[in-house]
Amino acid sequence: MRQTTEVFIPIPKVRNTHCKVEIAGDDQTSRMISSKFIYPTTIGIGTFIMNLSNAFGQLTGKYQAGDVVKFYADNKDNTTLQFLGRIDYVKDNISSEGQFLGIEGRHRSYLLTEHLVCHLATGTSPSQILKDIIDKLPESYGFTYTNVKPDTDSMDVEWNYKPFWDCVFELCKHSKFDCYVDNDLDFHYFEANSIVNERDAIVEGDNFIRIKDWGTNDTYEKTRVTAIGQDDSGLPIIHTAINPNEEDEIKEVFIRPASANTETKVRNIAEAKLEELTNRAAQAKIVSYGLETVKPGENIWLLIPREKIHGQYKLLQITHEFGAKSGGWRTECSIEEEDVGVSQMIQKVSRQTKEGTKPDNIHKMNYSWNFDFLTDRGTHSDTEIIDGVLKVVSGESSGTWTSEVLEIAAPVTSVESRIKGNNLTNTEVWLSVNGGINFFQIGGPGTRDAFYTSGKDLQLRVNFFSSASEASGLALLYK
């Protein structure tokens, strides 16, 4: 709930509902039995489900996965696009009630649930991290971030093939911001409870229809949070944040944030999580006549005297319902808290499992070329391979080793090197993409080198500048 001292006096709006549902460009409004267009903030992307009359199989085989669905609704001329989605599943249903066509799908931003992120950042603001990982998306996807607001916090992240929207969720939880993607694929990232919708409200006696499950769920209320991180030497860092009002009943939760490697970071994470899990707001699902201007994450006024509800509440999720069964256009608003079901619990377990995984491919290279030096290979100049180690020949102060040539299927575009062993401070790794004609020095972990010289014939060269240098492993990561 958004704290405010403002006085709210509702002014009824004229309702003259106009709706339209388009499937692959066809107007199928008149066939709509029921439909739901679900639009959340932060917790995920939007989805939709619909059921159409399909008498005599007139629509069978007409639509398929990938077709575009649009839902328009307003109180004027049905030109306000409320939801734009992509079909995932088309199914024919026949029962005693008749023949129907079921369609399910996701918001057009669905690719954000398919894309995996490899990213490393230190002391960076969440808003900048969000922009950075959006920039890593293929340009053809068309995502933009003109509505990403700046934040003043900073954080460290180490993501290793983490689902994109899980990254967004982590950023939002850290910064206490909300995020959603609009129908034009532009990201909206803004401070939670900072936006108030001044054009729509839910008012008893005007547009309010019904309310479900209003109340505060004490199940998720906690009195203490223990966070365990790890310092750079691998030793645990522990901090427990305790609610000062905790009495005999101790309700605790444990978290293991992967990015927390200092006492301050661990303490801040524990305290932030405790604040999230105490003094929880009321939650509910409220159904009203269609709300044409609301967006997920906004706060709207609720005025329902019989429930003693009068205030501004956040819309965690908006569900537009339309069809003959719902009696026209209705909007269901999920207030403040999400329902935690089996799918959410599975997602949280998966997220916790991945939190302890260190990233080893932050630039998301597609392939690697590895050398374990268990056999003698390549060309030596004052170097040798003995007992699985590449090193400088005894009595020499430096040496160079050159690999064989590897022919790959397509020209390399970016690379980074990995080398392990002893006394490698000044060791250089060079790469040729044209079979040894030209060589370029390349960087190690965290450094991506882009290649503008076309070539598919890879060859590595290692330059040692110390008699003590030795390598037990070498890898070229490339895209």
C-alpha cells in the first residue's frame, strides 16, 4: 500500500465499452466465449488464454503457433491496444456444449523467457545492469529501454546462463523497483509504488463488481533472515537480521546470495530481505468493469466502504477478461501480493540452486578449443611438454609454443582465452584466424576480443617470458 495523506473523491466515468480481438489479423470478437489477457509486473511476462466458438469446425486449422493476437478495449472506439501476444498452442475441443477452439500464448516479449544471460558486473547500478543485458539481446528482437529509470544503488552480479527474466527479478528485488515490457517491447523500470494512475480507480457503487481473498497472509511473515556469503578466500560470511519485535515465535528463512563477498553486502542483503518479509501489505483480487488506462506496477485508488478499504494499492498483475461468459469486458486486479502456487515454488527452488554457481562464460561464447597437454602437440621454440605441463626448456629464460591449425565451420567473431598453471603473470596468448599468417594478442577471462578479420583457420601461440612459467591447461573460447 502506498502511504498518502491525499483525500480521494471519485468522479464516475462514462462506460461505453468497445472491444476487439484480432487473431492473425482476423476480427474474431463475435466468436469469443471467454478470454483472459494476463499482464504482470516483475514476477514474469504476460500470458493469454481464449476459447472461441468453432461451430462445424470453421476455425479448425486456421491458426497456428506464432500467429499474433491483439486485444483492444476502451470506452470510445476499440483502438486502445491492451495486449499483444503470440500463439503457443492451438487446440480443438468438443463437448456436449458444442465445438470450440482453444488458444494459449504469451505476451510478445516471450523471448525474454527463452534467452539465457551470461554477465558479470561489480559495483554497478541495477538500472545499468538491466540496460547492459538488454544490449546483449539480438538486435533483431527489437527490445528498447527508453523507460528505464535510473537508481542510486549498486550491486555485484555473476550470472551463468541464467534465464533473462530471473535476472530482471533479481535486479528488482535488490533495488525495490518494478519492471514490465510494454506492447512496443520497451522496458519500463521504475521505483516500486512511485506511479499513481490518476485516470482509473475501483469504486464501490460505480465500477466495482466483487472482491476475493482480501486480507494479510501471515504464512510468509518472517522474524529473522540469515544470509551466508563467501569471501575471496572461500570462507563463509554470515549475518542474521532479526526483527526487533520478535518474541517467542521465531520464524526464520535462509538465503545464500552468490554475489555477497563482503560483510557489508551480506548484512545489507539480510536486512533488505527481512524488511520484505515483515509488515506485509494486504492482498486480494478485485474485479471491476474494464479499466482502460491501468498498467502493471501502478498504484490505483480503491474505495470499498463495506470492506473499510480506502487507499492507493499496487497492481501486481492485471487480467483483462472478455467474452460472452464474463458478460463483456472485466478487469481483475491482483493487489500487492502474488499467489504462491506449485509453479512459483519450483521456480524459486531452481533459482536458489543456481545462485551458488560461479559464472565461467560471461560473454556467452558458443564453443571452446581445449588443450590439456597430456600429449606432446604443436610446435616448440625453447618450450616442451612434460607430464601434462607446457613449460620453458631448462636453461632458457623464455619460449614460444604454437598449436596446430583448427578449421571451424564459420568465421570467428569474438574470443577470449583461459590458461591455468604457475607463474603466468607476463604470459601472452595470441591467436591467428587465417592459419598463422597474422596473429593478434587476446585477453583472458572477462576480456572479449572482437575480430573483424574474416577467417576460419584458428591457431594459438603462447609466449612465456619467465623460465618459471608453466601451463597445465589452455582454452580458447570463441563465437
